[in-house]
Amino acid sequence: MEMRRNRRYGLHALELIIGDERYRAINWSMNGALLYGVCDIVGARVRGEMGVPGSSGFMPFAATVVRADLARGSSALCFEDDRTARLNFHDDDFAALQ
């Protein structure tokens, strides 16, 4: 049973751009994301853009790295606000994922 305050999403792919690197979310919620790849050290504040891969609707975000797992090659971010609540998924966004 899910005990988290916000539901995690595995579908509706989310892509995050931090610096010159692109990361795909393993899963995400309104408050954060678990990423494929290690983007920075734990405690670091990062800024970037996020959106649906292949779309032009990326929006800026700020987050804190709350976990970095070198063995698994993943990292977790906690967003500073609820920007993901403003993400809109359209049918053409899904076509870009195919």
C-alpha cells in the first residue's frame, strides 16, 4: 500500500534537463522525481527544465538532490514547488514517445 503523500507516476514520461545533461525520470510525483543517472551530490540545489520528451512545453524548476545512488546509477530530487501540477499531457506528447 502506498504510504506517500503524493502519488508516484511511472507513465507519462518526464524528462529533466540539468545543465547540459538530459535525464529520464524512473518515476515522479508532484514533489519530486527519481532519475536514471546521478545529477549531483546529495544536498546540492539544481536548476533546470522539465517536460514531456519530444514536446516544446518544458518549464523551469529548482530542486534539491535528496539521494544519489552510485551503485544503481540513480538520483532523487525534491522540487521546491509544485510545478509538476502544471504539466499537461496531450495525445501528441505520447506520439513523441513511440
